[in-house]
Amino acid sequence: MLIRRDYQDYHIMKIERLLSEEYIVLNLEIATKHQLIEKMLAIVANHKGVKDINRLKKDVVRREQEMSTGIGKQIAIPHAKTNAVKQPVLAFATLKNEINFDSIDNDHVKIIFFLATPEEMLAEHLKLLGRITRIVGREEIRKMLVLAVSPGEVLEIFRDEEKNFPQI
């Protein structure tokens, strides 16, 4: 079954719908926050929703300088509302070793979401951030994600968890 993934298809904002296997990387070997952001940008560089990867980098780095997107519980969500994308762009990674991300709880991170949405999608952007934090806020979900051995398994975790979530 072919799934259409153009802008009109994004009226249903679910993680498992926005994320695809090509934008999931498991057990990355990264040492610093800067390297991690660079790697996440490299992962989404060829995403059809990205119009300007250099602008996207500037916007994500600027957002990170305003306040760390290390939200606690070993999770970081580098993100931006930006004109560098024409549709929501989502990537996911786990790290082989935890890194310092200047998180609000001072804990190191191991689970990363990268999110970029067009500036005019503010409400959807905030709802997606909320959806992500609600799902991975549960310890058992974080454990399953860290132990996942394939991108398909990660997608299945989100698919199962989002079954009863309201649509955005």
C-alpha cells in the first residue's frame, strides 16, 4: 500500500504517520550536543519537506541557544518553527551512550526527536511536542525505544501508543 506523504496528508498529526524508517537511527555514537544536532540535520537533509537545510540549521541552533531542548527523563527534542521546511519534518534517534544536553533535570540524554514545522503551523507544532512528551514521558515506553533493534519496531511502538490519542 502506497502512503501519500505530501502536505495535504499531514492533517493527521501522529508521530507514526510523520515519521518513517529512513528518519530513524538507533544506537548513534555521538559525544556532544553539537555533534548530535549536526547528525539529526544530516538525517533529515534529503527529506522532501526540507527547503533549506542551512536555514533549518540556523533556526534549530538559535532555538537551542534560547533554552535547551533537553526536556528531562533522558529526552531531547531539538526543534524549530521555520520557513526552511514546507511540511512537518520529524526524525528520531537513540544514542549508544548518554550525552550531556544541558537538560532541565541535569540528566544526560539517550532519546532524541528532531522536529521542524512551517512557521504557520504553530498550533500543530505545539501539539506535536505535547504528543511526543506525553508518550515518552512514560518510563516503559522509553525503555522499549532504547531497546528497539529496528526502525520498524520504533514505528510499531508509536503506532500502538497512538491508537487512542485524539487527532491533531
